[in-house]
Amino acid sequence: MTKRRKVIVHIGTSADGYIARSDGDLEWLTSRPAPEGFYGMNAFMRSIDTKVLGRKTYEASLRMGAKFDSKSRTIVFSRHAPPVNVPSGVEFVNDAIGAFVSRLRAQPGKDIWLMGGGEIIASFLDEQAIDEFVISLAPVFIGEGIPLIARRHRHVPLELRSIERFEDGLVQLHYCVWNKQS
């Protein structure tokens, strides 16, 4: 039997629940000296073969120097037409999330990393299209910014799988999204 591909949000937040400042600045997170293994991110990267991003995250990644190539699959959700020069390995889609994730999970491969801001995470969560969250909670308050999940009325039970504490005070929480089908 083939292992079901999971959609995993692996993300850093401030202690007050923000993934970035309102202008998208991440200095409060990226200026931290990371331990060897980069908080488990190196191992996580070996467990995935597909990244799903929102368009804003894709554009911010390009501004920060990210390189996209055909070695890994990157899917960008966007309501707008794709730019003219899209790197090899990058696909732009505007599909219904539920049907898209069902098709993606049915394809052979490793797990899927959902990267993005609060809007795309909320949209996937509302469609029951997220299996796990790995939240790296940085020991800093930033006061305001982009929340982990866009504010909407919802109730999503989580099951705590593990907690890991790092010497620099960062705490990593690993949750599974609980739903009646699992």
C-alpha cells in the first residue's frame, strides 16, 4: 500500500503568533543564529518533494534570493495570470483547493510543504487540506504583523505529536490536524 502524501505547514512564528511583520519583514526570525540542522529543517526538506506557495510568498522568496529549478516541484496558487518568465519546475494554478490537493495526494511522491501567509494557510485549512503543522515558536514578541492563520470563524482541533526545545529558546510544536476521516 502506498503511503498517503501529507500536506504539512512548516513555519516559524513569533511568540505572539505572527509569521512576519505587516510589511513582510522577517528580520526578527532570520537574524537568529540557527543551531546545526537548522531546527530540523534539513531533515524536513528530505521528506518533501513538492512545495505549494501563495503568490505573495513566491514573490517574497524571489526578492530574498530564492532559486527555483526543475529539481523540485513548486506550485504557486494565484488569482492572477502567471508572470512571463517562470522558472523551470514552477507551476501556477488557480484550481479549487480541495480537488487540487486530492489530485496531488494521489500522485506518487513524498510529502508536500505548504508555504505561505495566513490567507493561503487559512484557505487550505478551511478545505480540510492540511494534515500537519510544525510551528517553530521564536522567543520574541513583534506586536503586530501577518498572523499564522487569517482570522475567520473556525474550530479546528489539533493533536499534539511532539514538542522540541532548542538551546536558544525556540520551541517547535508538531501538531496533526484532527478530523473525523483520519
